[in-house]
Amino acid sequence: MNYVQRIRALREDNDMTQMKIAQLLQVGQKTYSDYELGKTRIPIDSLIVLARLYNVSMDYICGVSDTRKPFPQKLK
């Protein structure tokens, strides 16, 4: 699964709309839709926001791994 499929699956699994995610990423709904359709590459900082939101590792959200690990917490 690539990141395009993964971000859509995660959004749907969390019962969130494209509009809600677009607001969180501070982009328009059309832009976010283009991310999910693979028409526009999603910026890395937006992938980080999504990984934090869904509490999954960057490896998982990017499709590098199918193992769903939590987003790493900052060391104090």
C-alpha cells in the first residue's frame, strides 16, 4: 500500500472527512483531495501532522511498513 492509499484508509478508519483533514493541514479540501488521488504530492510536514493525528509511524503512513507502530514521543 502506498501513502496515497494509506492516508485515505486512515482518514476513513477514523471517520473523518476530507474537509476536516484539510482544515487541520491548513489547505483547501480540493488540495487534500488531490493528495488522496495522487495528483499532488503531499508535503512531508503534512505527513508528519497526519502521522501524529492517527498515532502511526512515518514508515506506516508512507507505506514503507505494514506494521502499525505508534508515532514516536519526544524524549523529555
